[in-house]
Amino acid sequence: MGEQPQTQQQRIAANEALFRRANELLRLRYEELRLDSERLPFICECGDERCTETLTLTLDEYRDVRRHPRRYVIVPGHELTESEDVVEEDDDYSIVEKHAVEG
């Protein structure tokens, strides 16, 4: 039996999860370096697999996003699906929240 092809929603979710894992590794490294007070680069967590943009936020801002399991941090304007809502906007980033089923 071969693998079933992924739906567009599954591909988007997989991309977002991959970018989130990469940002978690960045967060750990920034914490090791004690870079608590400055804005730091993170990877856009949008669902576009071709996206290579970064955004900046402090570690506290990033931790606030991670407190909500259905929230992702993205470059403003990178909202791709109807399954998410923008819940916060800053000049450098937007926070989107997935609807309960997709989160």
C-alpha cells in the first residue's frame, strides 16, 4: 500500500509545524546566550513551504505566542487559510490562531 497524497491543509499544517520546531531550537539557543532583552530573528511560521522570511520579536513575545498551542507567529500578510484568525498584530509580526479543528 502506498502513502495517500497529502491534502493542501495537511501540507500547510506540516509546514507550520516544521517552522515552529525550528523556532523552538532558535529560542533555546537564544536563552543559552541570555539574549533576553533584544528583538531577535525568528522564522515565519506561515504554511507556505517556499517562505523564507524572518520576523523579529523578543523572547518574552515569542513565549507568549507559545503559551497558546494553536497560535503561530507570521510575517504580516502571510495568512493563507480561512482556518485561522489574526489575534494580534505588530509592525514586525502577526499572531494567528488556528480554529479548534486545525490547531
